[in-house]
Amino acid sequence: MTAPKNLQEKIDAAGGAVEMLRNNKLGTYIYPVVPSEFTNFRREQRAWRSTAVLFDQSHHMDNLFIKGSGAIKLLSDTMINSPENFPVNFAKQIVPVASNGGVIGDGILFREADEEYVYVGRSPVANWLMYHAETGGYDVDIEVDRRSNSRPYGNAVSRKYWRLQIQGPAAWDIIEKVNGGPVDKVKFFHMGYMNVGGIQVRTLRHGMAGAPGLEIWGPYADAEKIRTTILEQGAEFGIEPVGSRAYSSNTLESGWIPSPLPAVYSSEAERGFREWTGAAEYESINALAGSFVSADIEDYYTTPWELGYGSFVKFDHDFIGRDALEKIDPETQRKKVTLAWNSDDVTSKIFGSYFTPDEADGAQFFDLPNANYGSSNFDAIVDAGGTQVGVSMFTGYSANERRALSLATVARDVEVGTELTLLWGENPNTEKTTVQPHKQVEIRVVVSPVPYSEVARSEYQGGWRTAAK
């Protein structure tokens, strides 16, 4: 039998998208190259609340460079938010949807010059933009700089840009010391410049840790000098470099769901994309995990309102998926929340099961601080009567809150403070390499605000990592 050459052939060979995705043997989703810990993940998590951290984002995201007179048309046709009011030296979040209205993914779009844009984020959006650029007749030049190899095994790694973030309560003191003087506190998502060790670098006003900070970037050849200078200059302020183990858990406090399932697996309008997408691309090897099981792949799709992007939807331009979104009543959509897991349930039903020799199968393993065991995660949430009211989509542990947390979408009428039950683990167990034989367990969870961090709720720009409006 000939091996599948593209996503469509792989779906057909597996007997359906759900079967393919739930049994893909991807293994753990890796944040590559950056050491897993510099000190320990608890100390690194606490630093983004108490002092400052240096996030190294140089390796786990794609960079997609889009140039040419047709660039703004390509972006306008693929983004739900308005292409208007997008000047040079400004950034926007980009959230494409498929023809069915399901979210493809999200990322940050930088406008670096008149006809030059850079998308930074996970592969689904990069692949979506590349496909439409190639097939849509746009006057654009596209260059993709893929994320670093997940397992480089000592081989040299190089990117076009290094990319870092300085975040935390002491971030601005560090930024101005590194710069050698005051740095203009430009508005959120505005770009500027600063000096690091005699090198001028570009900046974006950003905030991942609930306090004002900057994302900075420049040519990869300068990466080590830039990183070393910031850590040396920031030492007196308590700056901590953050390893890949703690990095991904930041979103539990700040409220961003980073891995929705791209809504490309079903609609006939997306068949061309599925036939274009190689059998080794993200969409083909993506692993779907969790206790929520449906035979219909579209039950795993999410809308912009569910992910907190409802305020981004602007019907002032034509874009792929507009017709589908216009038919949706936002008031019927689930809302984004944080779930605070019951600590007694976590310790007794999950961790306690790992230390019971006479019990053949314990609970599905809960890794710290990132407990996700697929690249797209869906755990069922039920109310007191056993009715499913939502899904949990990103799970882990916060040393700042000293509890397990997850980000979820729940029915709009579910109020903050409500206790629900989350089903942890799969039944039946799938063939993913991250799944060992286990029993599904019930965990009590309390519906909580998003972002969970009070500082993040008060400091973030409206619409950025906030609940659906």
C-alpha cells in the first residue's frame, strides 16, 4: 500500500479525521533548543510575578515573511479583524478562520515596512497563509523560516531572527538599564527600538506576565550577545531566564489558549488545502488528546467567540469564513474561562494513583508544569446532572497559585464560582505515545476568571487574552 502523500490521503487511509488525530504518534509537543530549566520551573514561574524573566522565543514558532503589493490583500482576505488602521511599526493579532467559521489558529502579525509583514506563531496559520498565497493569485513573495528542529541532537541550529521577551514587575527597570537611558513606553502592540550592548534592536510593547514589558528581536547571529547582556544587566533586579518547561505554563495565568484544532479537516472548501498539505506537516501529525470523544471532527472546532476573539470580528471587509460567522449568534457561543482544579482530587485521584503498587492502571500521567499530552487537547466538563457544558483545552500547574489550572470553554450561562466535574484521561485509551494504560478519573473544578492572574486581568489591553465580550 502506498504511503499517504498529503493530509487528505492520510485522513482517507485512517478512516476519518478523528481516528487519525486521536491515534497519531506525535509524542510530547516540544519547545525546542531552549534548556528545559535554568534553575527549576517553580522558581522561574515565581519570577514573572515577583521580579522579571527573560523568555527565549527564538525556536518554537514559525516566521513567515510576506512582501509585495498584494500582501495587504492576502491578509485582508484571511483575517477576521479589520485590515484598516494598520500602520508601519505596529502589530496585530491575526486570527484566520476556515470557510466553516472554525478558527485556524492565531499569532502576531508585524508590519515592518510599507509592503513587508512578518507573521510569528504556530505552523497552522503559516501554512494557511502560504497555501492561499500560492493558490490565490496574490502579488506576494513568501519566505518561511520554520521553527527549530524539535530534537536537534547536537546539530547546529539557526534562525533568521532571535526573539526574546523581558517581562515582569521589574522589566522596565531592566530595559532602561540595558538601553543606557529611558525607553519610550509606546502603546500596546506598537513597535520601536532600543539598544542592547551597542546593538540596535526592534521592540514590541507586549505583556505575557501581567506587567508591561517588551518583545525584542534581531538577526540570529547576535543572539548570544543580546541574551548575555540582558541577563548581566538585569541580575541586580532579579531577572531569571525561563526554560522551555516553565515557558508554556505562563498561559495558564495569562489566559491564552494556544492550540485550538485548525478547522481544516472536513469542509469541501478546504479540500484543496488538505491535498496541498504534506503528510508530515503539522495538520497531518497533530495529536488530538483528552476525554472528549466525538465521531464528528467539527465538534472539536472552535469559533472566535469561544476563544475570546469575538471583539476582533469585523464585517467591514470580505474574508474567508465571513458568511459562516455572520450566521452565528455570539450569545449562543461558549465563553473562555479558567478552571481551578480541586487539590484534594488531584493529589488523591491522580498523583496518589502513581504510588499504589497493587493498582494495575493509575490515572493518565499529569506532568508538571505542562500536563497536556497532545498538541490539541479536549477534556470533557460536565455539570452536576452529568450534562456536558464545555471542554478543557490546556492544562498544567502554577507555582504562583499552588494549584492545577486549565483553560476551557463553557456554556455561556455557567457562572464564575460554579463547581463542575472534569474527566481526566481517555476512555478508551488511544495509541498516542504519550498515553500509558490508565483509568479515567473525575476531578472537581471551579469556574474562575480568565486571565486567572489578577494583575493580568487589570493590566492587559482590552481584547488581549480576555474572556469573550
